[in-house]
Amino acid sequence: MASVLPSRPRQGGSRRSIAIVVSTYHDEFARGLVSHALRELEAIAPGTQTEIFDVPGSFEVPLVVQSVAERGDFEVVIAFGLLMEGQTAHAQLISSAVTDALMRIGLVTRVPIIHEILVVQDEAQARARCLGDEINRGTEAARVAVRMAEVMAQFPRRQLR
């Protein structure tokens, strides 16, 4: 896993609209990702319209991401979740399915989906990536979301259906 964050994008004049879909299965870590993302969005894109959608687990994230993306109200959707590796392949199976689904949703809807469904080995990794400041993936997601909104603004979005 990367040990640095991407640099901050330059502040632009456009008001952004970003949805956050978050698995609350590991609630403490999920809230850490969300709070860091919101704090970073306020710093780099003040006035960003955000809406948060809670789901029970990471496996449920893609369905809500797809629904939000199809609705057309948001420029970018951030997907947050945490999977802890255990004694079985369960986390890897969910991670693979979710990764594939999120990529397909972004390609079909042409709405950038920022994939931050983290797979960690232990609670120490989760704390560093979700609660700490140095390599927080919520901060990273906010930076990537703003950059992708800027890039995708160059392309007209076709209407679904």
C-alpha cells in the first residue's frame, strides 16, 4: 500500500457535488474516512455539496453507488469500506466483487467512482489508513474526487435512459 498521499489539487472556482457511500460495518474506521474526506473537501473545494449514504457492509456499497451515479446529481461518488483479512477468503472474495462492480458502474455511468474499499491485515493498518493523518485514505479520496471532477468536466455527460 502506498505510504504517501497525492498532492492537493489547486482550488478551483467551481462548486462541486460529491456523494459518499460508506459501509458502516467497521463504524469507527468508516467514520474516520468520512470525517477526513469532508475536512479535506472543505480545505480544497469549499462549499462542496456532499451527501452521505450509509450501507451495512462493503458488499452493499456498489448497489447504492450505482443508484447514486444513475440519479445524476453528483459529479463524483466516493465508496468507503473496510475489510479485514481473516482466516478465510471471504474478504478477498468481497473485495474482488466490489472492485469489479465499482469499475463497471463508473464506465457505464461515466461518473467517477473513487474506490476506497480498503483491505487491511489488522487493526493497526486500519487505524493508520482510516484514523491517522499521515496516510489517511479519506483525505486521499477527497483529493482524487476533486481532480476527477475537474477532468470529467471537460466531457459532456450523456443522459442515461
